[in-house]
Amino acid sequence: MANILKSLSKPKTRDIVMSVREIGKTFMEGGNPLQILRGGGFDLARGEIVALVGPSGCGKSTLLQCVGLLERPTHGNISIAGVPVHKMNDEERTRIRRDKLGFVYQRHNLLEDFTAIENVTLPMLAAGLDDSDADNRAKKLLKMVNVLHRGSHRPTQMSGGEQQRVAVARALANNPDIILADEPTGSLDPKHAGAVFDLLLEISREQKMAMLFVTHDMALASRADRIITITNGIVG
């Protein structure tokens, strides 16, 4: 009995899907170094929703680019699903980005020559899924985000809110562990912004995916489980 009580009293270990330590990023501007990120870090647990806030130009998008493996940090350590990724080669980074991460940007970044279904199937085809399975999953995802009726439409034939919903479906295509969202509702009017953000929260919680999102809107940030700030280049 004593052993049982002891085990129950131990804090439960969080399932950490991303770990960032002493992250730094310096760019060269006009031949001079410009240090954007100067250190600090965080852990992100499975199913956790975290807001990243700070003044304009503080490095929020730069941090998201680094943890999303689109930029290499100048120094520091990044692990995804327990695997150190900051020193991986480009091919390995592409695979991790494809299999573990989903991206939602301020602008939808959909390919204008492709339909909604085709935009969602592309990441799955790149991952090796066959055409039929990719098409079926794309339709399920578009139904989940309430735009299946727009499946055969191209982005220019959809409203801004509909386009962003398709972008959310595309981010979910390969069933990622982590959603990275950079001002995901910043280009939408308040009505559509609220609906898209509600959708992201609902899906993240139901699917137990972690989400790290950048925002200037403290009302949105307050709905996260936790807030991370960048102050003078320090993340934490």
C-alpha cells in the first residue's frame, strides 16, 4: 500500500514533443550582425496550446521559423519528439517537417492553380500516400473544417475564412504532432478570425496535438494553456 501511495504522489511526466534550449539567431544586415534571438527556451507538451507573444520585431516569427526547421538557429538546441533536429541535414529536416509539423500562416499560402482538395492532398502525396487514400483523407479533413462543399473550388473562388480553413486542413494532412501557427487569423475580419481560431483550438484539443501560435491579440493568447514571451531576444 505504501508503494502504491508513493507512486500516486509522484508528479506525472509530461509527454514533451518539442524542447528548445538557449536558442539564438543572428542575421547579417548590411555586413553587420543583427542578433534577433539571444537565448532562453521552452518545452511543449503533447496536447498543450501555447501562445507566443512580444512586441513587433522581437523575433516571434524568427523563432517559429527555427523550430519549424525552415531556418537554422545560430546556436542552441531543438528537439522534436525527443530527436535533436538542429544539426540534421536538409533531407532529414524536410522529413521531420513533413511528418511531425503542420503550419498555418497569416496568409493561407494555398496554390492558386489547385482546388481545395488538391491543396490538401499534396502534402500526403509527398509523404508517399497513394492518390486514392490521399483524396479520401483530404475530403474527411475538409469536412472536419466545414469546407468540403468548396472542395472543387480554387482559392480565388473562396472567401478569406474558407481559404484559411482549407489551410488548416492542409496543416493536418499528415497527422502532425505539432501545429505551428503564425498569426493564423491576422488577415481575417473579427467574425471569421474567431471562427478559425475556435476551429484550431477544438481540433488541437480533440486530436491531442500541441500548438504553438504567434499572436499580437492578448484576448486570443489568454485562451492558451500557457503564454511564452520574447523580451530583448530572450525566449521564456
